[in-house]
Amino acid sequence: MATNIQSTKLDFINIKNRLKAYLKDKSEFNDYDFEGSGLSNILDVLAYNTHINGLMANFATNESFLHTAQLRSSMIGHAENLGLDVRSKTAAQATVRLHVNASDQTNRPASIVLPQYSTFTGTNTNSTHTFLTLKKYTASDDGTGRYDFLDEDGNRDLIIHQGKLKTKSFYVGQAADNQVFIINDTTIDTATAVVKVFPSPESTSFIEYTPLNKAIQVSATSTYYTLREAPNGNYELNFGDGVTFGKTPATGSRIEVDYLSTDAALANGTTAFTTGINFAVPGQKPLRVEARAAAVGGDEPDSIERIRQLAPQAFATQQRLVTTEDYKSMILSKFSTVKDVSVWGGEQNTPVEYGKVFISLLFNDGVSENSKNAIKTQIKSNFTDQLSIMSITPEFIDPVELYLNLGVEFNYNPDLTGLTLNALEARLTSDVIRHFRDEIGTFGEVFRRSQLLSDVDAFDDSILSSKTTVEMELRLTPTLNTAQTYNLYFPAPIQSAAGELVRSADFSSEDLLKQDIARIESSTFTHDGVVGNCKVINRSRSNILQVINIDNNNKIEIDNIGVYNDASGTVTLNNFHPVNIINPVSYITFMAKPRDESIIRTLRNYVLKYNLDKSFVSGSVDRETLRVSL
């Protein structure tokens, strides 16, 4: 029998009204007062039950799919099925130098050892945190009684990790028990976990197991483990069974897990470190600590939205490095201090280099050079050397910062705002800075002048119109007192020095002079063989570059120091021999006028930056809108 009950609207009132409508169509309930009867209570129960069942079915369906799930436990399950290792909390890392001064001691030992898990106390503006060494370090007497601790590569800059050392022990039962090893600690940094398996409870010898995500080849005798987040937020330790991913610890074995319990992001910014460690050399001498870089990299576990973003990429990667997205997905999922990654093949490089893959890493603010190098080493040794295609050599390229010098001018009606001109300019400057920080701060971003001007026009009702001039800037750090050839690559075409007006006979000489402006211009420096401060500038209506003496009425000192290619954006300097840089910095800036100021599209490892020092925001009163009363 057909009914008029609809199942598409599952809110409580609609369900109850449809039940009433259904019963009112029955002859048994003619002129029946549903609201004043006991049947109304029954309808409430039916509607409530239908409503709850509908919600539960909707929630269950949503949680079954990666793109609609809302519960973290559901996202963890989807991520595991797609091959993504969800990142736990990560410990902040600080760079320090450690030494002992025993110059007043005799019979000194040749070397001393700082044990693994040596403890330091770090303090930032908010709190105090414990830091540890994850490796042992050795220091040798330099002959004067000074002992500098070095890493395995001979570097003095050492990494210490924030966290408290914890140990969890398990005893392995019968295989039929399907034993699950739970670490009841949501503060664990799984990257610092060390899993040891002892053959018996009393044994002192052990086998150290390796995380499965570092496996290259797996057999029945492989010693791998997985440490994954459980639905309740704790962590499950699992081993293979001889079939899945290696062997399981034998019955009666003892499992010991050492790990760091971390404060995550709370420890970022720690710069002051102390320790109570002393060395007998042979008299007791304190360990001295010198902070080299503030602690960075502390972070919370992967968020639900980050898991939603990375899981499909992990599935596409399938534990191999073939496409550029494979490299990007792998690096972003493993290293919390990496903000963004750009990867391109050698055939896309300038100049072309076949057989290579280029990787550029954009790190979060505050990451030390030593930490950056350590991450690059890990990527190469643990991933690219093992998972990439044969005969493909990875090469790391530092990001290139392309600065934009912007001149923002606007007209405004002072009657429509309570802000002074200075206040409006200052606030608008902050808004331009925000625009670059939030929308153009990573690889592959595009500067669109129209978007910036839209933000400017919408900033305040009093702003009636605006315009912007755009200039590109690259920074060259030359080798002083040495003549060399340098190439600078602007990622956008540069204005031609000849220009359109020169090719037209319809313009006056005054128009031509207006066009005769520098397309390439550098900051000041002193050049070999020239007395006075110099600049590099392009020759009048030519792509040839000259060195001019700004202290001698812009005299041309070197008529041809190089050339720029306006189509490719390449600037070449030949036998460039700067002696000194007339700046409080170590670089020479080269400014170029883009052919198309409306859009600057970056490629490869370029990152757009707003150059506050050479940009300005200037407003003027729109006279057309002013009314004068007589």
C-alpha cells in the first residue's frame, strides 16, 4: 500500500508531521485530535527513533569515507589503508656547541665521551623544558686542554631534542594470545622510539628493531616494527608474523621501548641551556653549553585536515619516488620543519641537466643550517637513495627569494574615513605585508597585481582608486677580489631596453627620453680598477650591461660587463670583479623591470617576498570628490 511518508527530510518535526499526515489519511482517524491525544506521545517516540537512526546512518556513512570523516579515529584508519604514517607529536630541536675546558689539568685523557641521553635544561619566555642528546658524542684534547664535542661528521654544532626519556617494557606471551602492545602515552614522539628485543627477561644482549617505513626489502626474518596511533590516542606497537613484514619476537622475550615524551610546540624558541654534567679530566670540570640556534620543529600530531590532504598523496606514492609529487608527499609527511617542497626534473632545469632530480626545501623560520643539512642527509640516505629510480641523482637547491619592490598609490576621500592619511598608509602597508605572508609565501605562487589592487580598494570605503608599479629584485653574494662570471635568472621576462617607442616614428624626442630608463640596475659597490662607487646598468636602449661610476657623474667605466636576455630573464656578468660592497649587507642587489607587471609567475625554487625596504604605500586626496562650500 502506497504511503506519503517521505524519507529525505530527517529532522524531528518533519518526521512527526509526516507521520500525522499519513494517519490522517486513514478513515479510522477522521477528526482525530493528534496533539491532545496519547497517540501524540507515541508519534514523538517514533519520530525521535527515526531521527536518531537517520543521524546515525548519516554519521556512519560519512565516517566511511576519507573526504567526509570527522572523527580522528576514522581518519587514522583511512590513512593506514592508504599507506600514510600519521605523524605523532614531534620534539623541538635545538643546536648547541658543547665543550670542556681543562687547561689547568695535567695527565688529561686523550678524549672524553658524552653519553647518549645526556640531559640539559632549556628555558624560553614561557616555561622550562628538558632536552636530551639522542647520540653519544666524543671530544678530543686539542693540545691546550680544550675538548670540543663533535658529531660523526666532525661538526661542532650538535642537535639536542626536547623531551623526557621514558621506557616501556613488555613480555611476549603465546602467539595464540594475539597480544597487543600498548604505549599509554599521547605525548610520545615516535621518531625518537628505540625498540629493543631481549631473548629472555634476564638477558642483557638485544636486537634493535627498525621502523617498517624505513624498510627496503622485507623477508620472513626481517626485524621491523610499526608504531601507530590507536583510536583512543595511545600508540600500538606491532611486529610481523613471518608472513606480513618480518618475524615476531619469540615467546618469553622482553621488549623494551625507549622514547621521548615531548612538550611539542611549547618548547619552540628555547635558547638558554644549562646542565649539571661534569667530567673528570682528572679534576671535575663542567660541561659548557653554547646555544647556536633556538629550538624549532616542535609540533602537534598531524591534524585531521592534514591527514585528509596527505593520505591520497601517500597512496599515489606507493613507497616509491617516481614523480615530483612522490618526492613532495614523502618529504612533507616525514619532516615537520619543512614548510614546502619544490621538485623538478633535470629536463626542466635552467640549464638543462639530464639524469638529475632537483629538490628545494622551504623550512620554517628559525631552523638552523645544521638542522637543514641533517634533514637533507636523512632524505638522501633513507629515501632518495633507496626508493628513487636508478641513474637519477638527487640534488638539493636552496630556495631563491625573488623580492618585489612595489609602489602602491591610492586616491581617497577623507570625508569617508576617520583615519588620517598617515594612519591609512600604515594600515594599508600592514595589509600588503599580510597579503604576501598568507597568499604568496610558498613555492609555485603567483603575484597578480589585480588581486593586490582589489585588496587595496576593499581595505577602506574611502579608497576610490589605486595603482601599483612592480620591480623585481635578486640578490647576488659575489666572491670579493676575484673576477668571475655570474648568472642571475629572473623567473619572468624583462622589459626590452629598445622598447616599442623607439621603433615608432610617430613619437617625439621627449617621448623617447621618457622611455630611456634602466631595465637592469644594481646597488652600489666598488669595482677593481675603478676609483669611486659603481653600479651596473644597461646601456641606453641596449641589453648590454655597463659599469658606471656614480661618484664621477655616472661615467662609464666598463662599457661591456655582460648582457641580459629580456625573453628568458637571464642576466650574465663577465669578469665581474667587485672589491667591496657599499651596504651593511654581503650582497649586491639587481633590480629588473618585468615585461608584464600585472603577473609574476614563479618557477621551480623561487619564492616571492615583499621588499618592505624598497616599497612604499602613498595616498593622496581625490580632489574630484571634494565639495567646497562658499
